[in-house]
Amino acid sequence: MSRHVSETPATAFLKKHGVAYTEHPYEYEEHGGTRVSARALGVDEHAVVKTLVMEDEKKQPLVVLMHGDRTVSTKNLARQAGRKSIEPCKPEVAQRHTGYQVGGTSPFGTRKALPVFVERTILDLDRIYINGGRRGYLVGIAPSELVRVLKPTPVEVGLPG
């Protein structure tokens, strides 16, 4: 399944920064989430990384990268990020901040640079699968590349999904 997908802001960003990645298109399902993409790719859902757009008490946006089979403790995230509170953005707000449609949000090539937080254990994986900038399209990369190009802040905020 190595059909090429047309370039997205995310893949343009990855190319510009010299990141080696593999393309993984799959049949997108509304509200299917990482369970569907993991099954389609034949990979563990723990290695599929969700890109979540959230905002703090001042409505300042931020990105949280989380294992597909986990949820984010917004209370722990706020504490570790030094904010009073953090909550998910409404879909239209997230799209305005990132330039991506919900379900196709990538942490790469966002409309404006946003602070990125990553669940620490994601960095222990050999390979991760993360949204490539459109629905039904993941890219496979080494977590070390994520660190190199996004310089995310590692946090421990994951809860069992």
C-alpha cells in the first residue's frame, strides 16, 4: 500500500527539515479515531499518536501528542505546563490555530507555531505513526525526529483510554 498522497503542509514541513518518513494512507472513518487507523495499518494503537489541540485559561493554544490508546489528564497537563487550566479547543478553533481539519491535524506545518507537549513514553517507541495533514493519512517517523524538529516538552499526563 505505497500509493503516494499529494503533499500537505505537514509533509512539506518534514521534507524541508530533512525528516525521513513513510506514508500510510487508510480509509478514514468519522469518529473512528486511532483504533481504526491502527487496525488499517496493522500496528499497535499505542504507536499511533494523536495530535490534540488544547487551550489554556488565557485561550492560548497548545498541542498535546498522546498515544492512541490513552487519554490526556488535562489537570496534570496544566500542572506540568505551568498553566491554571487546560481544555480541548472546539473543532473550529483548533482548525483556525492549526490550519488543519479535525481528524487530519498534524503537529507539523501548523498555521502558527504552537507549543508542543509529548507524552514521555512516546519517545521510547522505535517508530510512531502520526497524522500527515489530512484525514486518512498517517506518516511513520522515528520519535527522535519529532524531538529534533518540534522540540516538544515531555510530560506524563496519559491515562488509560
